[in-house]
Amino acid sequence: MKSDITNEEDIKILVDSFYKKVIVDPAIGFVFTEIVALSWEKHIPIMYAFWGSILLGAKEYNGNPMQQHISMDKAVHFEQHHFDRWLTLWEETVREHFEGTIAEEAIVRAKNIGALMLHKIQKSRVGNTF
């Protein structure tokens, strides 16, 4: 039986497992390997802090992911299928490792974040930033 997401070590397992899938994914891997040139040492601790704040209430994260993705959109031109693939990999990863209330919350929150992000990215293209 799998356990729920309850601590920082669980967040690390989730994030590490997810990004190992993402960077080799044929649909969205290029975003992380070519566009942002993902640095495991730099980017992944930020993702630990982000998801720790979202799922566990940790206070370490203080970034602006919306602005970063709006900036990246100039090179990538994000579309629904990019977010759909990201969400598929996220949900798959969550379900492989965890089950429980917080695990389900991780999936719901990712869907909400993805939908909001795509909406704001699309608005930014016509000059209507957040």
C-alpha cells in the first residue's frame, strides 16, 4: 500500500520522479532541455520549495512562476497540448508513488495551476497581462 505525501522527502521523490520523465518526454522534454536548459542543481530545489509550499504549507518558496512561464512562452508558444502532457505525467507520477488526500490534492492543484497558467499566458499574448 502506498502512503500519502506527508513530508519534504515525499516532495523530493515526487519532483525527482516527475522531472526524470519530463526531460525525456517527446512532447515536452525540449522545453526543459533546450529552452530552459534545466539545471538539476538550480531548478529542482525551487520545485521542491514550490510543491512543498502548495502541498505541505512550507514557507521556502518565493518565486513568480507565472511571469517565468509567460517569458518562456515567447520561445515555446505554449498550447493546451503542452499542459495536457505535463498534467498527464504529473498525475501518473503522483499515482505511481502515493495515494491519499494530499496526493489527490497534488493532482487537483496541478490541474488548477495549469489551467490558470495557460489562461494568463494566452492573455499576455494580446497585451493583457495579469
